[in-house]
Amino acid sequence: MKARRYAWLLAACMMVSAGCSSTTDDRLNSSVGLLDITPVPTPQTSTPPAPTCKPDYLASLRPEGPPPSPNNLPAGSFMSVIHKRGFLIVGVDQNTKLLGYYNPNTKQFEGFDIDLAHEIAKAIFGADWMERIHYVAVLTGQRIPFVQHDKVDIVADAVTITCKRTKDVMFSNVYFLAHQRVLVRSDSNAKTPQDLHGKKVCETTGSTAVETNLRGVVPYLVSARTDCLVALQQGYVDGILTDDAILYGFLAQDPHTKLLPGNITNEPYGLAISKKHPEFVRFVNAVLEQMHAGWTNSWDQWFGSVLPAKAPIQPLPNYKD
């Protein structure tokens, strides 16, 4: 019975990889190692000192009024460059259900983060936006470098705004407040995260989970989020430490898992944008301000079937100028 359960998950993962074979090379390359659950070696270098953090590091740039119409984008702005190019390049995850997932049945990306990308594309291109998004699948550790090196225009992929990351990229306003938690198998005897002392806990390389001080556990690092779920199901690890928004997707995929109680950290998500384009940050924040009902509808669509609670309120904007 257990072998059958593992088999359907592996098959599903392979379907995702196969379904992406006709997409961009970046997406295909990102999906190649999805079933390689060999742990990533833990770096043996010393930990650099944490950057000095300003109290307002979560604050973003204020919009310059409502988003301009697609036919009236400011000349020379990054939005007009994107419009002239003809498509928006968005870095996303392709295997995180509820947030960013490539559905092999519909051959479409779907999820909460994908809905945000849709809204930004609508604001730039207007009615024909649907054919004007190019998705690039990125691994967790690739998200910030892809923005820095202009491989994508924006990343919508559960990126936690941290002081360290604000040194490398700019962020939109917080659009989702997640929390780090721990997922275990349903037959686990663990009642709290502390019960995993001395046990292997899966974490994704490049995620904030790697920096979390969950004392006494043995980190088991992998490159892709889905690898953690496979590692848990096959018994390589006793738990997964990551954001609850990601873990809800794992719960939806495998009912033989459970969340341990207690939030370990707060994880405020922002859309990552190059520091070369502050006007694009302001534009994106204007789009987020206008979502309101759309934000709630998106939360209900993706998380409402997993969580019995009513949709939370969209995070209020926080500006530093």
C-alpha cells in the first residue's frame, strides 16, 4: 500500500516534468533534478555577519497614483520596455500547488502567485494579456540571482522579504504573510517541532528555512521543494521545515501528512524586482493596491479548499517615501 502511494507521487512529478518539455529551456533545466532527493552538501564556510537592517526594510516604494493605461505607459519606463517587447517574463515555481504549479492536464500555470502575475500582465498589456506572459521556472536558490542578472522581469514565487535580500533586489509591498511550520507523516509521534530533536528535517537550499534556528534537528538540504515531500514519504527525513503556504500544497497532495502546531517565524512575501527599475516597483504596488476583491477571490480559490478559516485581509501597504 505504501509503495503504491509513493508510486503515484513519483508519477505525478514525472508528469510535471514531461508536461514542461515544450516550454522554455530554463523551465526544462529547472525541472531536470526534481526527483533527485540526494541531499545538497552543507557548505563548510563560516557564516558571514548579518547585514545591518533598517527598521523599514519591509517598506516599499509608493505608487505614483493608479496604474497608467497600457496605451499611456511612461516613455522610457521599464513597463514601456516590456510592452514594446511584447511579453512579461515572470520567474515562478512549477511544482508548488496552490502557489505556483504547472498543471500537466491543462498545460497552464496556476496558483496564487500566478494570479498576481496575471494582474501585472493585464495592467501592462490590457485585454490581450493572456498570450503575453513568458514563465521561467526557477528553483528557490535561483530566484534572487535571476532578477539580478535580468533573466526575468519579476519573480512571483513565495519570496520572503529579508534584510539580506533587500541588499540585492527590490520588493513590492508584502502581498502574503506566511509562517514557517513543520510537516510530518501522519504516523509520526512528534507533537511539536522540538520533538524532532536529532532527526533529519528537509529544507530547501536558498530558503529562509536554512537560516531558521530550529535547534537540535539535522538539516537535509535539497534543491527543489517537491524533493522534500518525496524525501518525507520515502522515509529519508522525519519532517519538512518551510512556509505553511507551501506546506498546505503538500497537504493537498498527500493526506497522509500533518502539520505540527505552532508558527516558528513570520514570512512576508514580496514580488522581487531589479534595483534598476524602481518605477516598476511603484507600478506593481499600484496594481496590488487595486486588487482588493481579486486578492480575496484568489485566496478563496487556492487555499479555501484546504483551510476552513475565512480568507485573511490583504496585507496593508507600507511605504518608505
